[in-house]
Amino acid sequence: MSARSCIQQDLQVRASSRGLALGDPGAPDNVGYTEVILLGVKTAVSIPDDVFEQAERLARERNVSRSQLYAEALRQLVDSDARITAQLDHLYGDLAVPEVDGAVDAVALRILSDADW
């Protein structure tokens, strides 16, 4: 959900809690929200102190903000994960699923039903 839609949803909830619809006199509007909020999503995360200190050093060395550094790192992780998933899908997507003999299936079911779980 985008920041803009989150704000819109918040305004609707606040208006309906007063028995109003957006645009009605007395309904909340977007006063107090700034366009800066709409450029990205603010979040708070907990990270180990040593990782934070290393990230601070790296941000200074690269002359970028903490937000820029974290966004770049997350983007690389997400992209990398997507590439790995796509490669695995491609690799295993071409494999045919072998047919299981009905007799083998029946024996496996009998053995599993007799086992102490």
C-alpha cells in the first residue's frame, strides 16, 4: 500500500468515526501531512549496534544518507532474492513430476498408518 493510500485510508477512518464522509464540513483533510511523507515510507527497525555502526561508517564513506544506504541495501537483497527464485523456478520448472505406482502409494500409506506418531 502506498503512503498516499495509507493517508487516504486514515482520513476516511477519522471522518467515518465522526459520522462524516470525506469532503463534508468538519471532516479531516490532509492538513498536517506533507508531500515529503509521500515520497517514501518511514519505518523503524531494530538492528544490532555493530551493524548500525558499520552502516554509519559506510554511509559517511559513500557520502550518502542513512536512508539512502539502507534503501540501496534492501533493494539489492530483494533483487538478488528475486533472481535466485527465478533461476530455481526455471531449473525445477522443466523437471517432470514422475508418476507414482498405485501399489507403491498403497504400501507407503499402510506403513505410515501403522507408524507410532
